[in-house]
Amino acid sequence: MARSRALFDVLGTVVGLGIMIPMVVFTNTGNYGNIAFTAGGVILGGFVLGFLAYKSDGVKIAGAISGLIALFGIVVGVIMFTAGETFAESVSDNLITGLVGAIGGVLLVVVGIIFLIAMIVAAAMFVGAAAIGSAIGGAVWKDKADDVEAATGAYQPVQTAYQPAQQPAQPVKQLGEIFCTHCGGTNKGTDDFCTTCGAKLKKA
């Protein structure tokens, strides 16, 4: 029996995001632990989404979600770029504060760039993991076999091998008999005319 496409698409999305979001948002370890935990959440969530969703739907859904992630990274990155410039300009009463403002502004810009790159990488990892999960899920769920079985009910033209027309069976000729070429009647070898139709017999 084939899977319900809509049901498994929703199930894959809910479970995939349910795994990814907590691992990405609620990370309480050190900085390096945070990066590893976040990357693991993105990969595991994408894989589960691809595995549970119907065939290639998981990759399409992951692509849409990744597009939103990348867009979020772009928006935050632009905000940080702007904030960095504003910070650098606002803190400039004297040489020291100007220097601090410039450093702070550069740091904000660098953080914005890192955040933007991180969001794009996370989006790519999410789609890649979903593609791997989809490939494995397609092999496990066996939906292709169901499609083939469903297609067997479709119209298929009947093909029969060419059979040449068979010649009518000739009667077996007994010793001393002659067949009439006109009507096919059997005559004695001594007859000159057919006893059935009266036609002249042709003797070999």
C-alpha cells in the first residue's frame, strides 16, 4: 500500500523541525559545543525530514525552509552592517572613543558576515542532509514498487506473434490413386475421368 503523500510530508516537516530547532536554539554547552550541537541539529533534522517525507518532497520542503534561513541570515547581516557603521559614527567624541567606536563597528560588521555565512552554510547542510535522507527513505519505503503495481491496471495493447496462414491439409494419396485437380475427389489409377465431377484426370 502506498503512503499518504500529504500525511508523510507534514510528518517529516514536523519531526525534522522538532529535532532541529531545539538543538539549534537551546544549546547550553561551550562555544565549540554550540557549533557542533547546532550543526548536528541541522543535519539530523534535514535527514529525518528527507527520510519521512514522500520521495523528493523532503528535499523541496528543506529547500523552502533553507531559503527562509538564508533570508534571515541576510536580514540580520545587513542590520549588523548598519549597526556597525552607526556605532562607529556615534562613538567619536575624541580620539579614544573614536578608536573604540571604529573597532566596535568593525567587530559588528565581522559578526554580521560570520552570521550570514553561518546561515547559508546551515541552509546548504539542511538541504544536503534532506537529499541523503530522501534517497535512503525512497529505498526503504518501496513506493516505486507500489507505483509499478498500480500502473499494471493501465491499458496495454495485446501483442500477438505473426502466424502465417496454414494451408489446408492435403488428403494422403494411396498407392494407385489419382486426385482430381478440379474437385479433389479420389479416383482409381485406371480412371480417365473423375467419378465425382467428370473432369478429365491428369495423370503423371
